[in-house]
Amino acid sequence: MTIQSKLSRRSFLASSSGAAAIAVATPLYLRPDRARAASGLADGMIGGPTGFDGAERYQYGADTPEGRAIEAVRAMKDTGSVPERIVLGLSDGSIGQITQPFPAGAPSIKELWEQETGITLDIVGVPNGQEFTKVMQDISTKGGGFDIYAVEWNRLGDLAESGGIVNLDEYVEKHKPEWDAPERGYVGGEQGVSLLNGYRGSTYGVCLDGDFQTWNHRTDLFSDPAEQAAFADQYGYALAPPKTWKEHDEVAAFFHRPDDGLIGCTDLRNQGWGYTNWYQRYVTMASPNQFLFADDGTALINSDQGVQATMEYVASLSHHSADAISWGWPEQYGNFATGGAAMTCAFSNLPKFLDNPGNDGSNVTGKIGSHLPPGRDHVDGRVSRTVLWFNLSASVSTQSEHPELCYLFLQWLGSSRIYSWMTANPGGFFDPFQLANFADPLVRQTYHDYHMDVVRESVRRTVPTINYPGATAFHNALDENLTAALTGTMSAEEAMANTERQWKRVARRVGEDKLVEAIRANKAAWPDLVDPV
């Protein structure tokens, strides 16, 4: 091996010059006071975007999470203890929200960070869906190609156990990100923080996304008097977005008219995605939740509840596309855009992209509504649940030579002022999840008022998918067996029994004591909200 081949990409970038180097404007904090005043910052603000109406909403003082992060970076820079650049590996589809200015007159987030700190943010695009693979390659080969990884949220357990990402507890304690702030922080407060950033009671990630699965419907169909009359005649109650799984299946069956180009519902059934919709049915089988594992690590899915959820999941194919098992989100979004479905469950950005006059390919602009996830009625009330899926979380690589600086960048980027500004940007798929986001006028304009409140309430009813060591293997086993049930090669009973057997093997492989600890810690992320019937 040559000496040149041993150089990491980050080392090469740090030592390169000329065309590869990015010029950075004089940092704002080094400018004279008069220049700072002319920059457009409001009184008392030390940083934030300028140049557009409402920019002051995203500016920050010294005693804010963003301000503390920037001041700490500036102090580190004054001592010469920071590099010229940091390298962020980021999914291709989200890069635009950091690199594209928004709205008109604003800088980009990348430009603002570089302006305020003098440190270049080098972003390396990663193909969508390959984030975990690329990160594990960097960890296992000790390639040192990145300072910061952005990976699907439920991979935190596997990444932490690999030793590839930094435990951030020390930096969280020192710099006080205020993720659970009652007016601006994560929906659900401490529960939301545990759900999004935690693993085994420690912080390993900083959430950069809000991929809460959210239910949508066609308002033109539900408000049509002829449809309302026909539905009431057939089912004996008024047509409305469904509140229970029984109502959901009946409404979907009513609208399922494939010969007319209309599908009842298109919540996904394909491998890698579909089992999130099985989750939603399963976890509502008990109040407040039907858990996947008992506190002692025993799998609970090979049960009456698991079999019933699987039978419902399979039966729901009757109001799906004939190709439902192969449909992913591109087919789902494309179909809904043409007006081809009455209901669907998708990422919270579906109205952002499809209820958009600028989208010439959408036939449903002005015709989309949102509703809470269907649930089940129990003695103490109605349990409605959705899930968090895919959802990118950023972690600091243990190979980074500047872990605290990388954490400070993530605190700045993921705090409520900068994140609200970023998630409003239509240039990518980072979605809202903080209380401040849901109240922000720019975010509400991008995502629509009718949708934002439903998303916020859906977040309050969100259960985590598996985020333990072995998460990938657990999900693959469930996925394969549910697919076998969908294709008729297994019964629902066989699918759950086989999943349980495979989960036991995974538990032995990862370590049962470690798994039990993770299961118990993860319980803090499960909601206890029960709605009145």
C-alpha cells in the first residue's frame, strides 16, 4: 500500500487547496460592531440568518442552545483547537435543505455556519437507503472518511454497540441543548428526547428529521354528498376519516374501485417498509400499548395479538393495489398524486410535495386532508398509534479528531431556531418534529396549516420501532415472515411462531442481558396517551 492510499478523505480535504478549497467569508464575530449592526441581527442577537422578512425568528442570543454552541466554537477557534473543516456524510435527498438558500434573500445554512465560525462544512452525499451500509464500511475499515454520520434512527443501537459513534452525554451536560424545553423542544418532552436521541439511557444521536408516519385522505371524496349517502346506506354511520381500524377497513373497502382507477388505501406492504404498518395495528392491541418484548426480553409477538394483527395485515390486501407487495414510497406518492387512492399513510412531507401548486404532476392539490392514526377501543379509552420510520439521526464518529466541535455543530443545526428554518426549506426531506416547528409560520406555510396540527398530535402517539442491538436482524426476521404471510406461503400463526424463533436466536447472539437493558430503557420512549371514545 502506498502512503497516498493511506490518506483518509478528510485528511486529503484538510490539506488540499485551490479549486477544492472553499472560500469562507470573514466570520461575523470578527467584524466591527458597526458591521454587525448593519448585518440585520436584532438587538441582543449574536447570530442567525438575515435578509428576509421574519429572519429574526431564527436568530439567537448567547443564552440559547444555538448561541451556546456558536460561542463555544468561537472560544475553541480562538485557542486554535479546531480544524479548517468538518466532514458530514448526508443522504442525497436532504442536502438541499443545508446548501440551498431559503427563502429569497437568505443565506444557506451551510453559508451561515461558515460565516459565523470560519469552519468549512464539507458535505459528502450518500445514496438514499445506503446510509447504514456506508457508515458501517467506514467504521469497519477505519476509513476515517467522516466526522459526522447521518443514519436511520433505529440503527443507533447497532452503531453504538459497534463502537463507531461517540456517547454524547458529556457534551449534552456541558452545552445544554434544551431538547425538552416546554415551548420549543421535542414533542413529548423527555419522552420525545428518549425516543429520538437515546440508546440504553445515553445520548448517541441528534435528531435531524421527523419521519413520523402520518395518515392522509382525499377531501374531495370524503366531502362528496353522493359518496356520503352511499356509505351511510351501506354501513349505517357517517362517512369520515376513520378513527378505528374497523372503520378504516370499511372505508377503504368502500372506496376500493380498481376498475375505475381508485384504490381504497395504499399504506405500504413491501419489504423494508410494510411492517411499519403491521406495527400500527399490533401495538394498539392493548392499553396503553401492546409491547413487542416483555421486560425480561421475552418476545410477545407469537400471541393472539400478534396473530390477529397479522391476519388483519394480510386481509387488508383486499383494498390495496394488486402490486402492493412490490410498491415502495415512490409508487405510493406517484399514485396518490394522480388521485389514485382514497387514503394512505406516508411520511409527513406528502402534502408538502403533492398539495403544491408548483407541482404540475399532482392532481390532488387542494384535495388532501390529514387524520390521526386509526386505533382500537379499550375499557379505558381509544389507543391510536403510529410509528417513526427511517428518520435520519446524526452521530459523531469515534474516528473524528474533534468530537466536541462536531457535537456543537449538531446542537446548533438541530436546535429549534435553526431547525425550524431548515425544515421549512422545500429543498429536502427533513421534516418537523419540535414544538417550535409546528408553530412556525414558514413551516406551516410549507407543510400546510391543516396538516401541521395533525402531525404534532400523531407524534404524541408514536411508538418506536426496534432500536436495540440487533435491530437490523430483528426487523429482517419480522419482514421476511410477514411477507411470507402476505404471499400465502405461511399462515399468520406460522409467521409469528417463526419470527419468535428467529428473534430468540438474535437475542442470544447480541447478548440477552444487553438486550434486556435496552428494552427496559426504551420503554421511556413509548407514549401512554389514551384518547376518550
